[in-house]
Amino acid sequence: MGVVKRSVSIDDAVAARVEAAASEDGMSFSAWLSAAAEHQLLVRAGLRGVQEWEAEVGALTDDEVSAGEALLTQLLGEGAP
């Protein structure tokens, strides 16, 4: 896997929180940001997938959303959305 260097501006408070989280996780600042960006890209792709699916078959019902949320809680623990 290649690495691309970028210069980015980050809010001071966010940078401090990233530094602390990276340290806690035993990662560099850059590695932590890269992992966070990858996570966000996966979430974004998932949301787009749901939008595409809903465009084809209709919106999820309240029961389907509730069932999905219950499954997430079961799989991820109580910290799930």
C-alpha cells in the first residue's frame, strides 16, 4: 500500500483529541486519521447503498429500521446507535 503525503488544517481541539486517541490506540497521528477516514468512507458507501436500494424498492419501514438498529446493538454492544 502506498502513502501520499498531504498537508491538512485541523481545528486545534480536534487535533488534540486525535493525538490523544492515537496515543491510546498505539498509532501515529497520521495512521489514526487514515483509519478514521477509511471508516467514514465505508459508512458513506453503506449509506449510499441504502439510498440506492430504497430508490429501487421503496423506503425502509419503521419496523425494518427498528430491526436493523436492534441487530446493530446486538452485534456491536450497547454503544451502537
